[in-house]
Amino acid sequence: MQPGTENDGDPPRVLFGRRLRELRESAGLRQVDVGTRAGVSTAYVSELERGGRGPTLDVIYALARALGVPVARLFPDPDDD
């Protein structure tokens, strides 16, 4: 990703998806691993990462547990450019 392009008008679900992918990859996990740990399908994880859907609160908590991170880490700071 190029500097300065992360928040260029993208909706929150897209920013969430980018952060989810970033955290998953930095943990060395595959989408199937995260999906299994969080109790959701691999297709759903993929759709979240692409910004096609926004997760429910229950799924957000399950994803955080699956990644071993605090819930807040799943949300990029909207003021970071």
C-alpha cells in the first residue's frame, strides 16, 4: 500500500478489512485459520478483507480472539493519513 492512500475516502468496512488482512498476515495465519478460530467461513473472512461486508460485533470479538489481539487493534485510526 502506498503512503497516504489508506484513508483516501474509503468506507470504514474497507479500512477494517485492510487492517484484518494486515494483522492476519503478520501473525502468519491463512484465512482458513482465522475463520476456523473465529467460527466463520473462509469465504466470509475473504469478503471482510476485501471490504465487501462489515462484520457484526460478535464477529469482531471472535476475530480479535482468533488473532490474539485486543479488539481495538482491528480498527485503524481514522486520523492516520
